[in-house]
Amino acid sequence: MQKQEQTVIVVGAGPSGLSAAACFTKQSIPYIILEREDCFASLWKKYSYDRVHLHLNKKFCELPYKPFPLSYPPYVPKKQFLQYLDDYVSHFRINPLYRRTVEVAEFDEGAQKWRVEARNGDSGEVEEYFGKFLVVATGETSDPFVPEVQGLSSFPGKVIHSTGFKSGKEFKDEHVLVVGSGNSGMEIALDLVDHGAKTSILVRSPVHFLSREMVNLGLFLSKYLSLSTVDSLMVMLSRIVYGNVTTYGIYRPNEGPFYMKVKYGKYPVIDIGTYMKIKSQELKVLPAEIESVRGKDVLFKNHELHSFDSIVFCTGFKRSTHKWLKGDDYLLNDDGITMPSYPINWKGKNGLYCVGLSRRGFYGAVADAENIANDISSIVQHL
């Protein structure tokens, strides 16, 4: 079994892992990154749809020590964000070890080090790594989740998760069901309608519709006003701009959009045109959950029956950290999200840290990375 030792072991080479790597480089802290895919930022490079943009203004999405180019638009499209990440990795000379799937990570009390076993996807062999510190940077969007649906295997058409969707042009003139009404679901539904697909979207939970401008205003005001005050203003603006959404089979939550983001990690829908498609009835809203699938027919729990040619599940992700991280009962819960609340959400015990797992987006991941690097630097200096 091949063995390697380094001061810090980072698991995951998405934007969170890259942020941590840059911060370690700035502090001259030696590290290695283990990444299960064959590239960094694989969700963006391999599993995102063509029209995707950063949902927040670029100033909230910059990684540490490298701003976006001034020429970039306020809402950065996929192609430019990937160029930014390529430049970032090159600038900080980040070289992840690819196709390494971590199978076990546990703290060795005797050696006072973390021992990590990772399977090399090329050789098939298990490699062993030792580090004084372990940083979990596997992200909130690590494992695509598709719910179990009775009879789904009988559906003859295409069934994909949002990570398999690229463009609506391949669905032209098809009847398509989008399951899930988060930002990905709403934007994919918009893309389908724009490309001539007869699209329906399943909206199972109440949602807040906010424009980009509202979100930017809310983020700015949250520095100076209470969360409840900002939420009250956001809901009032949403009612003025979007009117009575119940007319179209959509309901607003009782809790405010920023409160729900902090408490549940549930983002408001940042509307970039989907609502107008709903209002014009080009996009049909189905409010009931799926009961079962029988061939091309989908039966809903309100007893409606509709036929579709394809189904796109925009049902989010699960984390698998609990399967390989052993002995941690303090930092991460069974769903791979931090148990300690902000601002101490990034630090565990025995040199265990996590970055980007507190449901605070890029902005939160950057703060985590900087905190972790500062903390490790102070510890290393006293060793």
C-alpha cells in the first residue's frame, strides 16, 4: 500500500477545496488535495447546464486572493467562470491528486494524525495518506439525489437528474416534466420553454420569488438591519413585483427568504424570466406530488394524470461524508452539513475542519478557508 504524508489533507477539489488550497499557499502550509473525479470543479465542468450563470453578483462569488476580471459581467456565465477557475488553479499552482475516492478517514490517537485511505481509480489500489490536519471540502452538492417513485422504471422516455441536463434544444416539441422548484429547476424549465418544449414544473413546496436586484439589496441591507426587517422588505417587494402568485398554483412560505436560507439552506428562487413563462401559461405549474408512473403516464396525488416524453429531476443532492469520515460526532451531521453554527461552523476536533458546508455559498466557503488557514498556521507555528 502506497503511503504519503503531508501537513494537511484536503478532500475535494471544487471551489471550496481550491479556496482552501490558495489560503494554504499564502500561508506556506504544505497540503495535498484528493479528488474523486478526473478534474477540479467537476460539478461546473461536467455536470452543469449550458445557460447557467452565478446566481449572485460576482462580488459575492470571488475566491480568496483573486478577484474576477473587471471585464466580467455582474452575473458570470459558466464559460467565464470556468476560465476564472482555470486561471485560479494555474496562479496558485494547485495540483490535486485526481481519481482518488476516499474510503476511510479516521484520527489515529497514537500517532496524533489523520489516516486517510483512498482508492486510486486508475490502478484500483488503495493508497494511504497521513496528515496532522484534515479538511473536508466535498461540497454541499456531492451526490445527485433522485427520489424513489413507484413505477419509474416503466417510463419509456428519458429520465435524468439536473446534472445530466445540458440544453433544452434536445427536448424541442416534447412534453417534459421538471420535478423540483429550486433555482436549477426553475432555470431548466425556462430553458426548456425557450427551446420549444411543452414544459410542466412540479412545485411541491412554497417558494419565494425574488429578482436579482432584490437579492443584492437584501444582502446589502443585511449588514445593517435585522434579518426579520430585511425579510419583511423582501416579501413586500416580491408582492409588488410578482403579485398574487397563488393565482398560478404557487404559495409563498410563512418564513422569510433570508431566514429560510440561514435555517434550512433553502434559497429563494432568483427569477430570471421563469415567472413570466408561468404567468403566460407557457410553463404549467403542477402543485401535487407524484403518486406513481405507469409507462408515459404520471399520476399525481391530486388524482390528475398527465403524459410526458421526458422527466428531469431537479431534486438536489445528498452528501456521503458519513460513509467514510469516522469518529466525528461534533462537526458534521449525518447529512454532511455542519452542526456548529456560524461563526464556528468550520472547526472540529483533533485537527478536523470543513469548508463550504454551512449553506452560505461561495461567500461562506471563502470565509471558512481563510479561518482554517489562519488557525492551522497559528498551530504549526507553536509546534
